[in-house]
Amino acid sequence: MGSKTIKTALVVGAIAVGFAAIPAIGPSAFATKVGTAIGLQGTTAGLVGTFLVSAGTQLVLGAVNRKLAPDIDIPEIGTNLQQGTMVTAKAGVAPQRIIYGKTRVGGIMVYAEATGTTNEFLHIIITVAGHEINNITKVFFNEDEVPLTQDGSDSNGIGRFFPSSGNQYEGKARIKKHLGADAQSADADLVSEISQWTTNHRLRGISYLYVRLNFDKDVYTNGVPNITFEVEGKKVFDPRSSATAFSTNPALCMRDYLLNDRYGLDADATEINDTNFSAVANTCDENVTIANPSGTEKRFSLNGTFNLDKAPKSILENMLSSIAGNLIYSNGQFKLRPAVYETPSVTLDEEHIRSGISLNTRISKKELFNAVKGLYSEPDNNYQPQDYPILTNSTFETEDNSERIFGEFNFPMTTSSHTVQRLAKIQLLKARQQISFTAEFNLKAFQLDIGDTVQITNTRLGFTNKTFEISNWAFTMGGSQDAPVPTVACEFRETASAVYDFTTSDYSTVSSGKATNLPNATTVAAPQAITLTDELVAYNDGTVIVKLVIELTAPTDNFTDIFEVEVKQDTDADGVALNPADTFKLIGRGARTKYEFLNVIDKATYSVRARGVNIFGVNSSSITASRTIIGQIAPPADVENFACNIVGKEAHLSFDPVPDLDLSHYRINYSPLTSGAEWQNSIVLVKKLSRPGTSIVVPAKTGTYLIKAVDKLGNVSTNASEVVTQITTIGDFTNLITDNQNPNFTGTTDDTVITTLEDGSKAIILKGNQLFDDVSGNFDSITSTLFDGGENASVKSTGTYAFSDTIDAGAVVTTQITATLEQQVTDRARIFDFVSGDFDDQPSNFDGDANTQCSSELQISVSSDGTNFSTFQDFTIGDYTGRFFKFRVLLTSNNGTATPIVTAVGVKLELEAFINSQNDIASGTSTKSVTYPRAYRLATSIAITLSIQDMASGDKYAISNKSVTGFDIAFQNSGGSGVSRTFDYQAKGV
């Protein structure tokens, strides 16, 4: 099926010229004959004849002029269908704009001035219309409506409006509306803020908007926005109620234009047929049922604008498009014919006809169409022109050889999609009423006007009360000069009531929103989220710093061109807010989504702000995130693949290095337990194994070796890695001395106390800072304190418990010392009843869990003479040389509320036994002195075993003078005399 489009003017009818006044010079002879021909006598015949001749001549000229005029498009310039109507432009001289009904328009910027110390304020005067209007209901910056909130008024009572809270222009504009009254005053704020604008600048009779913009490059990225407005236009007089008010009624709006002496036709009030205009106004106000969505609306409404540089004919044609009707000047008065069906009241038949009939059963193909399309202005699309639903008819297309032919009808002053659909259908159905004819009738037809319906009966043509509409009308004179015959020449076009019928099922759905889904250049999506982490950075010289890593989640609209990222520091490492406060500083700008900020401070808090920017430089809103830097205060990773290989008396320990850049060293502890060993209850074996070492040799022992990594701030791994050994032969050790301080803990305390636990056992804890006697006031008035180191009191930062006795090994020895230390931890600020915040937000368990906020270490001091002792040092399992040994436990609290609870502590001094032996020693007859190849450390630990090779019956021997270096031996026979014997010995001791 083919298609084509015919550009068609709306059928708005003839604007017929009015009847002229009867000439003052009196009736002519010809006029008198005309009057006599219709049955009048004397002067009356002459006057009426003159009237008829004058009227007929002028109407014929009007009809001829219309006939000869070429068909052109409806002149829509200056209406909402013209490009540029919704643009505010600068102009020194411009035609005034007229607004009827409600529509959106731009204005003329007639004044602009900048003020402020940095010219931050721009004052703009934008004229809206050349007359008083009812209201400015909306203001648009570019294509964005700016919701307004009134905040006070000036001294003249003109309200000050500001962009509402949350709008992108909030705090960046002030708007004042002047509705254009003839007596309006100059804007009081503008007069006070700009010396050039005085009280004489009143713009009386001109509606305008005064806008003050606050400069902000992030808000007005492209300079001054295009400022437009939704306007409720001119107030019009309603002859039905004698009231003047805002109205969208087409009849009232056209009546106002016809009468207006400033910009309209300046018609006299007597030239307005108010009976007709009131009736048409009622027709326009009729409610019609609509669908998609369902409801009702007025039958006809006029909402539009025009400029006064257009011809009145063009203006009226545009206004008449809202009712698809005719404006007629007849009998000296204007009348309206809207597109509604009128039941004919006149019938013409063969007895009335005075000429032949010129019949046309089809219109020319160039005027034929079977589908309708066009434009209108849609409020829900910000009054942008858009297509209304195309109207087609398959029956008509079949009649036209299956070719779709469009007639294009635009409605520049209609803003309802339902109304334009009804008007478009009327145009289509009118076009398919193709029968037309012309003929002359007697004066029975004189009573008819253009737009009237009439019933035609003609037997020859087969018309019986067939309804036609008069499309042209002219008064003519037939006969001779001496015997004139007045006739009325009419053009008829068939019509029917069905042309104006419209059911709700005929409506098509029109989008209730904007016609396009294109992105708004002034709306930019912000990043969806900011993810903050921090990482360590190591330089070749060993320097380690912390960087803040910023990752953005990009918006999903793909129209953000770049991101801007800013950072500021909120607190210092102690959590104290900076004074003066820091401000955001730009650290990155680009299309990437990952940014880094170097040299952040551990434990300090930083805020990050990010926004998107599109290719036009428009910024999105900002999103923020904050992070307290962990950096080097984060515990190092747990040690992995910790292994032990026993080689003789040595344990070869190895492990994988941890990846932490701020690693300082590793610490290895030992526990004699082969299951259930805990880091806090183990003893230091290797206090520091520096990086990059990953292996070490230590004494082989049965029990558990444990290891943790330690960073440069002293933080240790969260979990200890461990390896268990089960060794049966790793040396023969003799217990020298064992000293367990528990369960009684009778040693010396310094800023520590011995407390009794719930199970009755005793333990060492740090001393509290608040004792009973330290608290002022009455006992009964204290409701939030537990005294004597109570559970919510602070504790000493350090304290010691010294063993009750100094250990004396009896001699200077090199002894291997092992120890046991069992402890719990508690934090008095973490008792359940004293913890603030939500339960789910707590980082760990309640009831005193202290994590790494406190510790206890065993320390040792050694002396050889019992007087001069070494300073206390942290104890590690190993060999120590001396005779006198002092031990103490050092308790430490890192936060002033956490304390260790030491439930057991003890040491064991052991000496490893070894054997000296010699063979085939001859004793001689006297005492033989034997010297050990290797001296022992304790004489009392030595056991000697002999093997005598040549003992006789009754022989005996005696060992004397046993010492760490040897012994004496003498052999005697049965008679008591010294004899020489040969012997072997083996001595075992420590």
C-alpha cells in the first residue's frame, strides 16, 4: 500500500466582510426596483434594496477573494509549534507576545546586570507577555522544572521565590513574578540592589520575571540557563457571568482578541453577537468522556500564544483551529461556528431553486486524504511539539486503491491529545463527505449563514432531506436592470451527524511523559558507591608508607565522562577532630574509577568525596565515604606452613614469609603441652627472628612450638601457627630446681594485686586506679562506680609481681630454664552492662574480652654472687649461667582498662646429664686420684659406676673426695693392705 501526504489548511471558514452602512445619499433606482421585487413599497423598498445591493456586493467580493487566494499552510509562526517559542532571547526591540490559556513560552531578556564584590549575582529581567497574565505557574531552567518555595515578600508585596530544598539550583537563584498590571510598581529589590533600575522602571502592562542568579560554575556549567515559564495567560470577559477571569474557553478568548484595542481587531462591542458567543462558550465548556486515561475534559479549550508581528487573519486562523470551526461576520456582527453538528432548521427544495445545479460527486485527488496526522503541544512533554496518534481508516484506503494518503493538520493552540484526536477525526470524516453542488435560490436562502446546515430535497438528484453544510454564500441579482430578481448563490458540501460522533474506543493512548528517553544534558548520575581501603607501600630504601585506595562504582547510565575525587582529613591519630578543620582537596580527575592518596596517617580518619562530570561540564551530586586508616596498625598476616624437623637435640623450625610490607620480625613461643597450647599461656622461646629470616634452630623439646609475625608497630598476628613435637630421646635432663608461685602467690606486688577469682583460686591482676578511699562524696550517692579496682574502673598501665624467693642453684651453673605462665585477660570497660552501642556492632564478646589490649611477660635477673644482679630482661627459654636467679611477671595494660589475669606462673631449672668414663686405670697400692675429662657442675648429681678387672676374694675399695672434677679411689686386700688393681669407671652427672 502506498502513501503520500497532503499539506492541508484547517477548514476555518470565511471571515466574511460585514454589511456596510446604507449610503447616506439615498436609494438608487436600481435599489428601489430590488426592494419592489421582494414585495416592498416606497421608501422601505428603496432602503432595503440599497441594503441588499450593498451587502450582496461585499459578500461576493469576500467570496471571490477567498476563492482566488492560494491554499497555504496554516501560519503557525509564533505558536508553540514554532521552533524557538520556548527560548528566551536577548533583544532590544521585539514584537509583544500574547498568551491565551495555559502554555509554556520563553521571553525577551530586556535587562541584565551583575553585582556583588566578585560579580557573583546576575540580575535578569525577562518579559513574558504584552499584557497582564493570571499567573506564572512553573519556571524552567533549560528543560528542568525548578520547583519554587516562597520565602517572604518585598515592600510592594511581591513574593520572593527560591528553588525548593533538594533541587540542584537550591540557594543559587531568586525569582519574582510581576503579572503585568497597568498600575504595577518597579521591583523593590531590583531598585535597592541596582542603581540603574529606578522606581520609574515599572513595565506597566507588561508581565515579566525578575531572576537573580548566584554564580556557581558547578551549577551553571554552561552559563546562563534558558529560562522559560508555564503561564496562565490573559484574563478574559465572560458575557455569561459578566466576570473577568482566566479561562481556556476558545469563544471567550477569541471574543477578547476581536475587541482588544491594544493588539486585537478593536471591534466595537456591537459587532459581537454575544448570544452566539455565549452559546458557543457553553458548547466549549461541555464535558466529554475520554479514555486512556479515563475521565472527562472540556469539549474545546484554547491554550497557546502568538506574536503581534503576525497578521490578524493568521492569528484568528490559529485560534479557530482549537474548535475546527468558522468565524463569520454577518449582519454587522461576528459569530462563531464550532465543529459540532447542528440540526438543520431550513429545508430547500425544487420550488426554491432559481438556477441550474452544478454537482460534483468527488473532490479532486489533490484534496483527497484517508488518514490524518499532525502536531500539537503536549504539556506532559514540557509543551514540546509532538505527533498526536495517527488516524487511519481501512475503508477509506480501500476506496482510494489501497493507497494511504495523509492529510496533515496541526493544532497550534490545543494541548490535549484527546481533543486533537477528536478534531482530527472530524477533519477526516469531513473530507470523505465528497458530494458538493452550487445553485441559486430565492430569498428563502437569505436567512442562512456560512456553516449552517440545511436539508436539500431534489427528486432528480435523489436527495430527500439530505443534510448539507453551507461552505459559501453570496447575494446576487438576476433578471434585467428594469426587472431585477434577487437570488442567493450557495455552495453546499454534504455532511452528517456521524462526522462529529466520537466514542471512547476511538481514543489512542498518548505517552503521559516526555516523548523521548534521551538523557538530560543537565542531569548527571553520581557514582553508585565509594569503596575505601588502605595499603602499605614499600620503597627501595626500606621506607614504608600508607596509601588510601579509592575505588568508585561507576553509574549505569554511561553518560558520565570523568570523575572528580576529593579528600580531606577529619581527625588525627588520636581521634581528635582537626582544628582548624581540613577542607576537601582535589586529588584526581579522570575517566578511571581507581585513585590513590599517599602518606595517610595511621588511626586518622579521612573523608572522600566523588562526583561525575559529563562532556558538557555538568556535575553530578557528590557522594561521600570515610575511613579510619588501619595501615601499619593492622595486625600482620598469620604465619603459614610452620614446620619442625628434629635433628638430634635440635629442632629445625621453618615457615613461609608473611607478605606484610611493615613486617619487623617473628616471635616463637614454646609450651610443654602437646594439645591445647595457647599463645598467651606459652613462654617466649625466640623473642625476635628478624626478616627476611624464615628458619631457625632451637633446642628440641616435647611440646608445642608457636609462632606469630610482629610488625614495626608491635602488632602481632591474630592467630598463632603451631607445630607439636613428640620426642622420647632428646637428652637426659635432671631437674635442678622447680619454683611454682601459684596457688598462693606470696611474692611481692608493685601496682598489682592478688585477687580471688569466682572459683576461689587466686590470680595476679593490675591494680585499679580508684580505691574506696579515693572517692569523694557519700557512699549512697555513688551509683556508677565499683570501688577497689572495680569492673568499670581504670587500672595501672604497668605493674610487677616478684617471685617470693631468689633461686640459689648452689653453684654457678649453666642451666636450661623453662617456665609456665597461664593467664586470662579482661577489660573492665567491656563488661556487658558498661558497653554502649548496639549489640550487633560489637567487635567481639563481652564480659571483659580484652583481645590484645594487655599482656604479661616473665622476666629474669641473674647473679653469680647474690649481690650484683643483671637488670631484668624478658625471659626466653634457654640456657642461663649463674648461681642466683630472680624472676618477676611484668603486667601491662595498653588502654588503661584491660588487665591480664595471671593464674599460674613457675620456672624449672634443669641440667643436662653427661657421662665421663675411662678404662684400664691402674690404681697402684695407694690412693688413686681420677680426674674427669669434663668437669661436672653439681657434685651431688654425680653417680660413679666401677668395673674392676682383677679383684681377688676379700678385696675392697673406697671412693673419697668426690668433686665435680674427679674422685679418689683406694684398693685393699682382705688383710687390709693396699693393693693395685685395674678398673674402668663411668660417671654420670650434671
